[in-house]
Amino acid sequence: MNLRSVLRALDPVAEYIPHEPFAQQRQFLALDCKEALYGGAAGGGKSDALLMAALQHVHVPGYSAILFRRTLQDLILPGALIDRSIDWLSGTRAQWNDNKKRWTFPTGGRPAKLVFGYLDNARDKWRYQSAEFQFIGLDELTQFLEPDYTYMFSRLRNKRGIPVPLRMRGATNPGGIGHLWVKRRFINQRTRKPACAFVPSKVRDNPHIDQDAYINSLTYLDEVTQARYLEGDWDVTDDNILVYPQFDEGTLGVPPEDKPEHFTHIVGGIDPGRRDPYAVGVWARDWDGDWWGREELYVTGASSVELADQIRIMQERWHVTKWYVDKRFPTDIANLKRAGVNAAPNLDVHGEDASRSVRPMIDVVSNILKRGKLHLDPSMRWHRLEMERYQYKDAETKNAGENPLDKDNHAMDAMRYAICSVEATLNITPQRVRQGQAQHPLPKPTSAKHPPGYTPPVPTPAEHLHSQERRMMDSWLAERRRRR
């Protein structure tokens, strides 16, 4: 008998796993909870542990497992999951189907299956809508979005006669777009799910790797990435690329007093969308200057006309006095007003360049957040998710005063429209400032028609708002005339 035949006689899946799991991997494989995370540091045997876990029950007739990476390209990279599975399973009784990215295993009954999949965008999860698995594993979990992860629980189910546990497993390093939600769900002792397990593993725990050589390679990384990959540090943050790095679980909360008279302003922000999400948020500013997010609406594939009734119900429930809508959409504003929604174009906060307002408006929100005066209701799930992953392309882009990436920002835009439109009318709002590092007030404009030192009259907030609404309506009427 050859070695694989001997192993098969001792353990029905041993022929598929070419090396002995080390201590941390054995702990991970022995877990009987539904949900668990492995890893933390780089080189801790994460992908091996995940592949081992998926193979644990391939001797059971009808067993089905799937392993995910964020993209198909991630799956087929050298040394990645598919490449690794071919190294492990070639020469065994398992059969590979390259078109379906699937291994099948003989069991004496219905074959067992191990499938590889990806979740590159929000639509990809619907590809698995009718599938069912007893094991779902996600490699590099912090590259995934939380809604995609939680949706996959709907695919985790069992048929009678398949005596295996249902398991959702992840493996990852700290960092990435999902860092905060993974930390919240698995790592932070105050917020972690009670039934979730975390098994940490570092390069020094892995006997199958040249530890000294790999540690030397990690020393070439920047300090933040080095701390994450070498020590598995979940607390170190890269403030250079996140738009709102101050956001954490302490931002969540509800106001101590909850009557309209306890707030100076109750307003809403709306970022219209059709192909992109249509984002709505209700915000209240109290007498201490704290901003409280109260409720959100986040829908894809709907118009202002279709959502007007829901927005009007929110308006009545929270006593919203004004909805500040992206001023670039006058038709949406007009449609909302006709439906009884108190809609108005948002007011901008400008920097030195009057055509640029995104960064100055972000600065307004950031300053409120830094002072601990911005709070999200725990139910505002999409606002929280976007605040966690809204980021710049890189540190150079941020320092140069450029705008963040145009993604994960629909609720963030609605939030800016609401908060900044109010702050722009308050005396406490800082004067217009230059963008970049030097934050000095702009000089007051002068005109050749007036003597030096002349200061033109400043319109009142009501006059400013009326003027902007009039320009919006003129633009809308001109558009209608053109269409006729």
C-alpha cells in the first residue's frame, strides 16, 4: 500500500491534507461554533487552516463547501487558494473541474464538493441565491463588505441525512476596507458577537515557513502595515487614507433628550440616485452643538418620485423642517416638493477655489467628529459602514487636498448636505478657508467700484437660501422650456 492508502485507512480525509496542522490550526479545526475567525498576523497559516477546515467533511455524502476570495483574480494567483488546492489534491481521488472551479470527492454515495467563488461587488452575492453549503470560508475577510458576509449566512444550511455542522469561517490580517467591522464582530471584547471565536496565529507559530526570512521581509513595510502583519495588531490605524479616522463605536448613540424642543435644527440630507444608492438621513442638532443621526433610508433602483412618500413619513415622524438635496439635481428637488417634502438645494462650504466644496465640507464634519459631537443611531447601518470605509486613494492624494474616492459615499454625501447646510448659516461656522495645509481665512473681496476697505453687505441666511432656491427653480424652468 502507498502512503496515501495508509492515511486513508486511518483518517478518511488525511489523504487530502499533505501536512500535519500545528497547534493554532488544530484549535481552529476543533471549534464547534458556527462562526469563527483565524489569523491576525501574516505567515500564520491562514489559508492552509481555511482549506483544511473546508476539507474536514469531504468524506460525507452530499457535503458541500465553498471558499471565497474578493475577486476571481485573487483566487487564481500563484500560491492562492485554487493553486494551493491543486498542489494538495492532485494525485488523490478528488476530481477537478476547471470551468466550474470545483473539486468533487468520492464518498460511496453522493459526491462531496468544494467550490471556489468570489464577491467582487454587491451584485455577485446573488449568483449564490439558490445554493446551499454546510461550510462557507472567506479568505482575507477584511477585503469583504459586511453585508456580503452576513448575506452568506442565508446560504448556510443542511439537508437531512448530512451529519455535519454548519460552519462560517474567516481568515485574515488586520487592515483593508473591512477592518473595522471585522474587528467589531470578532476582536473587540465590548462589541464582539458572543458566539464568535477568534484564534490568533503569528509567523512564529507556523513551523512550515522560513520564519526568520519572512520576518526580515516584513521589516521593509511601513510601521502600520508592519504592526498589523507581524504582530496582528488590530488597534493601530492608518489615518492617512481614511476620511473619518476618528469614527469608532463610541460614535454610536442616541440623544439623552428626544423631543423637538431639545434641538435647534432637525433637518435631512438627500443624495439622489438610481443606479447608485439613493441615500437619505435625518439629523438633529441640539443646543450644545451635538449632531445626532436619527434615521436613514438607503435604496438602490428607486427615484425621488417613488421614495417621496417614505421621505414624507420620515419628515412627519421626526419633525424635519428642511431636506437639503444635492443641488445638482433640481428635477429631484422639484419632484419632492410637489409630493409635500420640504426639499431645498444644499448649501455649500467653499475653499479657496469656489468650484470646490467637497473637501471643505468634509472638514466641517471632521471637526465635529473630532470634538466628539457627532453621533449615529445604531440603526443607521449604511452610514456606519460608509464612515468605516470612506477613504482617499492614497496619503499623497489626501495631503494634496484632493477629493476621496467616489465610492462608499452616498450616505456620506447626504450627511454632508444636511450638516453643512446648517453649519453654513451659523455664526460659529469658520470662515471660508484655503485648502491644503495652510488653513488661513481668505481675504475679503474688494471691487474697483468701491474704495479700499469697503466690505460688501453679507446676506442673511434666509436671503442666501432664498437666492439659491430661486436659481434652482430658474434652472429647472429653463430645462423644461428646452424640452418643449
